[in-house]
Amino acid sequence: MTSPVVISPSSAVPLLRLPDFATLSQQIRECGPNEVVAALGRERRTVSDLAALLSPAAETMLPDLARQAALITRQRFGRVIQLYAPLYLSSYCFNRCLYCGFSVDNEIPRRVLSLAEAEREAKILSRRGFEHILLVSGEAPAKLGVDYLEELARRLRDDFAAISIEVQPLKEEEYARLFAAGITAVAIYQETYDRRTYEEVHLGGPKADYDRRLEIPARVARAGMREVGLGALLGLADWRAEGLALGLHLAWLRKLAWRTGLTVSFPRLRPASGGFTPRVMVGEKNLSQLIFALRLFDPDVGLILSTREEQRYRDGMIGLGPTRYSAGSCTIPGGYGDSAADGEQFAIDDHRDLAEVAAAIRAKGHDPVRKDWDAIFQQR
Amino acid sequence: MLEIAGRKFRSRLFTGTGKFASATVMKAALTASDSEMVTVALRRVDLNDPADDIMSHLDRDHFFFLPNTSGARDAAEAVRLAHLARSVGNTNWLKLEVTPDPRTLLPDPVETLKATEELVREGFVVLPYINADPILALRLQDVGAAAVMPLGSPIGTNQGLLTRFQVAIIIEQARVPVVVDAGLGAPSHAVEAMEMGADAVLVNTAIAVAGDPVRMARAFADAVRAGREAYESGLGRRGTTAEASSPEVGLDFLHG
């Protein structure tokens, strides 16, 4: 049995104390070219170095950041890109989040897949060649709770090497149950580390509590999950400060939960039902700088680039930092089996199927890896 | 300032009491070292002759005694010594040494973890002496070690920081102070450890057997201060020109 993360009873568990978001922004903007050059030259980089790498002063040195990010990524991960597909289970949600198509107020066709329907969707992904799926759901535990996920994982574990979830926050013992059932990773994004923005865009539902949200990744790790995924939704607040906050969150988790693998996602806001317009523009150069900076700060963190980004950009970034790509994604529950289904969470921008994405990865001299885990690890 | 289990130390040089030519030399050298933390082998403490006892030569207001379990071969022996330390030394601090191989005196990781777990449960402040094994260091922190003390090289060898790469990982991952212990034979070795970010170093043999232990103690004190100063002032930069030979990465695909 994998023992959960042990947090010493004698040493107090440190709380994650993030500096005020405006302070983070300020710290970044105060960095000049000298700090960037120094940060580029270091073997191990501190949070101050990360601030410099995220700064406007680093923009002219983007090729230098890219070169180092590529070197580190190749050294730590090799010439490989992992592939996965999301499986949307339910669009029911009682959170009121301005940016999300599943927000409770949005008039979209709502659907929760029955276990049999979810299995059928999963079979389609399995037949298409996926070995790693990410189960996604809105937050409505009465429609889709831990019992559902546990049963689904048991049904899917023979067909998939790895099953991740991106669902509502659960209790520690519930995560432990899901781990035993075959789920290995949990994505739980803070969306924005700016408390004020967070409160402005999360108008209702349990997700509206910033601090409650912030503590979940550590809970996931304590429950024994192999991997926890952090993320910030780009387009809500200063992306540079989001990057620095992500770095602080990563570094804190690394100390607290040394057995747990960490990943970061960088979803840029896409058109979604509800008509939310991004509050800040985040261009491709910005996104790239964020990815390079985090790679330089944490050489071991998995970096995920989803189909929210278009083909040209995703192909261009192969080998420069990201380690995991989704492919052939549909964000509508039931959308794999029924192409006429409606009610997506967000629009996607890379519509290629698994084979096409794999071919693009090979064309860049990398190996598309579908299977990087085995259910045998969790069988007992 | 260095803080271990809530206790603050101005000096980051820990010293030992073994191998000195006399108690007088020991006292003079330890005073010159500015060290506040002095480790004492429990097996050397003579309960039947308090006047001849090592500890009676050192002022307990000035030096904080850290009893060690030197000589213990397994967890059970170490735990018994710890109980002795608590009763005679009136302290719950302990440098845990479990060294079953009398030749190399290398620490036993399995027994050390077992003993740490037990002693933390009993309320001891445990500073385990370990090989420079990062996972062991993490496991010890998980069970409540107050610091970890990885070796630079086998005790008494004066070989310096042979474990540099492993110690760097331990430091990077540590949630408690890291004290590099054993094998530091010259002040330059101590500087190296401190520049890397070690929280403190423990030096005994190199001082005790030096031609002039008092001056060597002073040299180590200066070295530890210099190394720490360099670490805190942001050492570790190297020229970006070192990367010049790697190829340019094309970013032409970027829009906006």
C-alpha cells in the first residue's frame, strides 16, 4: 500500500501564506535586465529569480528563456510528450463563475452521463488509442458524487493505464477512496490567485471561498494521490503575478508533499457560454514566457498544454517546456459518441485527432507517449 | 539566525568534544570557535567521577550541550542512551548516531529512522546523523526530526564534501535545518558546505587534532561566517555565456 504523505506531528504544518497579489505584481515589475540575466545564469532558481523571469524586462530575452527551458525539459523529461483526452461527465454545476460555460445561470442543455453512458464514451476514447483520460465534471455532488467516480474508475481501470479527475473538491478520505479505485491524479485549479478578482468572478456556490480552494491541492497530496495539478486561468488578472503565485504554491507543495508529482496548466480563456470577455489580454508571447519561466523555476514540474490552444502554437511549443498535451478533445458531456451534442464548457482550438497530434509530435523529433502508468500499481 | 526546534543559535559552527589532547585545550579551542552547540558522547561521560567529567570543564551557560549516542549499534541501544542523556544531562536534545560498523562508523539508515520515530514520540528533539541520502532525510523529517545531519565524508577522514551532490538535494528539499556533519577536514570544506546553503556544519576532528587547535577553531569560525555570508548575498551566478554553445531556439511561430 502506498503510504500517504506524512506530515510530522511534531512540526507544525505550515500554512500557505501567499503575499498579496498586488505585491507580487509589484515585485515582478521592479525587476530589471540585470535581475533577468542573473536569474538565467543560476543553477537553482529562487522565487526572486522567477519574478525576474516573468518580468517585462525578460521579454527581450525570450529566446534565452526558451533555449534554457528546452535544455532543462529535454534533460528532465527527454524527447517525449504525454497524451491524454478529457471525458466530460456532467455539465451540472451550482457554482456561479463568470468565465465558465457550465456556470449555474447559463441556459445550456445540462446533462449528466449515466455510468453506462460514461463507459460508452470512454470506450470510444479507448478505441481511438487513448490510455490516459481525465474525467471532468461541474460541481453538483448530488448529480455526480464520489460514489459515481469510484464506480466509474473501477469500470474503466482495465481499459486505461491512467485516470485523472477534474471535479469538485472532495474530502481527504474520498480522495483516498478514489485512489484505491484507480484514480491517480487530481487537477484542482485556483483559477486566479488574486483574491479580489477571485471574489469578483466567483459569485456563488462553494467555489466562491478562495481560502477553501487554496488548501485542496495539499489535501489531495495527503490522501496519497500520485499527482496534483495546479492551474491559473489566464485572462482574469495579471498573468505575471499568477505565474509567481503558481511558483510559490509549487514550492510550498514540494516541501510539504515530497511524494507527490506536480503539474501546472495554463488555460487561456476561450469563448464560453455566458459571453465573458477576458479582463486582461494574454498573448502567445506572454503564455510562452510564463511556461519558460516556470520550467526554469521548477525543472521537474509537468506542464500541460490543452486543445484550448491552436495547432500552430501547440506544434511550435513541442520540446520547449510543455510535457503533456490533450488531443481530440470534446468539452460536451456525451460529445464523443454524439457529434450533435450541445452545451460545451469552452471552445477548443485544436481539432486534430490523436493520430494527427501524435504525428506532429513525431515530426518534431519527439515521442508521443500514450501510456506512462499501469493500473497494477494500485491493485491490491 | 539559525533556529532549531525553537532555539536560536548565533553561531552556525557546531563542535565536538572528542579527540582533544586535554580538557584545557578543548576548552580553549571551543571558546575560540564561538560555537554555541557542542556535542558530547554519552559513553564518555563519567558519572562516577564528576570532577573528571568532560562536561564539567565547559560552562553550560555558554555552551549548549548536545548529547550524542556515539557507539550505539542499533535503535534499541540508541534509545537506551537517549534515556540516559535525559536523566543525567537534563536535556531532551539528542544527536542520534547509530553506527553498527566500527570500521567506517557509517550510520545505519534503517535503525536511525526507527530510533528517530521512537524518540520523537517520547518527546526528544532528535538530530539524526545520516549518510547523505535525500529520501532518508525526507523520511526523517516526516517522523519529526528537528534537523538532519548528513555527512560530508566518513567521520574522521577529513575528505571534505564528497557527498556534495546529494547534500545539495537534501538542502533544496529540507523543511528543517541541514547540518553537514563529519568529514570536513579544512576550513575550505566548511565554506563549501555553507556556500551551498547548509544551515550549519559540525566540526570536531579537524579542530581537535590540528597543530594548534585554538587557531584552527578560529579559522573554522571565520570560514563558516564567510560561507554563510556568501550564500546569503546571492552566490551561484554563472555567466550566461556558458550556454552560448547551445543552439538558438526558433520562436517564429509565435503570434502576438
